[in-house]
Amino acid sequence: MSSIKTQAAPQGAATWGASKKRRTPTGLILPAIVFLFLVTQLPFLLTIFFSLRSWNLLRPDLPQEWVGLENYKSLISDGTLLAAMRNTLVFTGAVVVLSLLLGLGLALLVNRPFPGRGIVRTLLITPMLIMPVVGALVWKNMMLHPVYGAVPWALSKFGIQEVDVLAQNPMMGVVGISVWQWTPFMMLVLLAGLSSVDETTLEAARIDGASRWHEFWYVVLPHLSSYATVAVLLGTLFLLPTFDTLYVATGGGPGFATTNLAYAVYKIAFANYDVGLSSALGLINAVFSLAVCFILIRVIGRIFARGEVLQ
């Protein structure tokens, strides 16, 4: 009987300990869940509520009214939403493609051994370390200024008339500034891929008589495809909500020439003080960003699941 009792006690203690372990994580996680709900989901729900009402801070005398989907219809009818979405796609696509191509060229150059390669690599990644606001100010006031900017002065030496890029070609100007800042990121990602290319495969290709171009096209480029995919997806994810560069360089203008979705929300909220309309546009922007993020996560997850990046 004593042996049976001594065996039953540890079993009960083990059962109580297991149940305690199952209960403890819930109690620890619950405050974090409540906090996340208050700081993320509650503002999102308020945004949905305000997007269905008419509320302009410039007219406090007018009562708030329930207007349903009128704010969304107004955004579509006056072309603000379509123009902002078009500018978002043009800006993001141009910056990603151009920075990827330039990053590939720079990665191929610095991947070869030469004296001072470490210093050159460090200098090439410095644009990525500069704050976007500072970079936009430097380009606007020191590089692209039509009177004393470095770029118009250099073009004048070749007989090209001085041009105010940010005024006459604003989208090209902000794309150029962002390409300058995002090219180092693309270069680093692709440089990591180049450093992992199998040398035995390259030697076999050379023995078979492959030229440098065929070696790059049939060996190096397929190996870099997964790295390029990750670079494009991450670049797209971070460029979609761009605001600081547009705010400093062009102010979203002239007109709506460089206004993307993020800047359009700012304009309507803090220039027109229209809470209902800005909430509707902010909700559209959030849904659009969530959809893009979901696609990016799925694609990147499949790439890592196949182990392509680690090969």
C-alpha cells in the first residue's frame, strides 16, 4: 500500500505541473494581445467608422453625418484614387527595376578582386545609410537645383540647357533620388548571391568552351534569380508607403504628378482636414498594402521552403 501511495503522488504532481504549464502561457500572452488590439485594431476600426461619415475639421459647425460609401465614390469620381494608384505603381515599379539593374552591374564589378575593393564597397553602400529626408534635401538643393545644382552644371558643359528636373519632370526626379538610395540594397543582395556561386560549375563551363556571356547567362543569372526575386519583393514592400522623399523633393506635385497613396492620405487629412475622406483613402491604402504584403509573404515563403536562396 505504501508503494502504491508513493507512486500515485508523483503522478498527480506531474499532472498538476503539466496543466500549470498549459495555463501559464495564456496568462502571459493575454496582456500583449490586449495591448496589440488597442494600438492596432482599435484605430483600424475607428478608421472604418470615420470613413463612413462626413466630417471636415474646417467646418466644426456642421454635424457629422452618416454617408455610407459616399466618401469612396467621391475618391473614384474625382480621379484622386486612380491618379494616386497610378503614381504608386509607376514610382515603385521604376525604382525597383532600375535599382535592380544598376545593383546587378555594380555587384558584378565589385565581386572581382582588385586593389581597394573593400573601400569601394563601403562607398557604394553609403547612400543606403543616409536618411531619406537628408538624401532628398541634398539632391533637391545641391544636385538638381536649376541655378547652382551639380547636375545642371555638368549637363551645361555638354551643351545641354539647364533644366529644373523636379519642376518639369518631377516623377523622373523622385525616381532618380530613390534609385540612388535603393541601388546599394539591391547590390548587397545580389552580391551575396554572386559570392555563393559554385566555382566548380564555372570551371566546368569554361572547360566546355563557354564564353563569359554564356557563363553569365546560363550559370550566374539562373543562380541569382532567387536572390533577385527576394530583392524585388522586399524593395516593393518598402517602396509602396514612400512619403518622406516625395514630401521633401516635390511635395507630391506639381499638382498630383508625384502623389502616391500614402501622400494622398496626408494631403487630404492635413491639408484639407477632411477626416472622412482621408479615412476612406487610408483604408483603401491599408487594404492595398495588406494584399501586396500577403502576396510577398507567400512568394518569399515558397522560395525559402524550396531552399532556393540557401543553395
